[in-house]
Amino acid sequence: MIRFLLMLIIIGALAYVGATVKLGKRTFFGHIQAIWKTEEVQELKKGVEEKAAPAVEKVKRGVKAGIDEADKDPVVTDAGIDALDAAPAR
């Protein structure tokens, strides 16, 4: 608990300093924002999105298929036993 509180204080102090202390014309977060808005970074983001789009789409389809499979009703066999309960007990 003490470790958690100490980390929370440190993170809060870094956030405060990053938002209020000027490093030249901008704060730390101001520099990050200015860098993020540059043309080079925007091109990088676009390139990553184009390259990753097929993988992201494949993951989305897999997750959707898994959710659809989990939402199906349990299968009842001829013996009237749910397929989920058919595994032997240990």
C-alpha cells in the first residue's frame, strides 16, 4: 500500500511538473504536442495504419468470431446432456 501511494505521488508530481514548468517556450507536454502535430509524425501514423490495417482487421474478425461462439446456446445431444457438461468430472 505504501509503495502504491509513493508511486501515485511520484506520477502526480511528474504530471504537475510536465504541465507547468516551461522548457524554453513550451512545457514538456507542449513539446510533445508540437512534435505530435508535425508532418513527419502524421506521415508515420498514416504509414503504420496502412501496414497494420490487415492485422487489425484479422484480430477484429477473430474477436467477433470468439464472441459469437461464446454467445451460442449450449448444444443438447440425443442423451439430453449439454455439450459443456459432457467432460468427465475430476
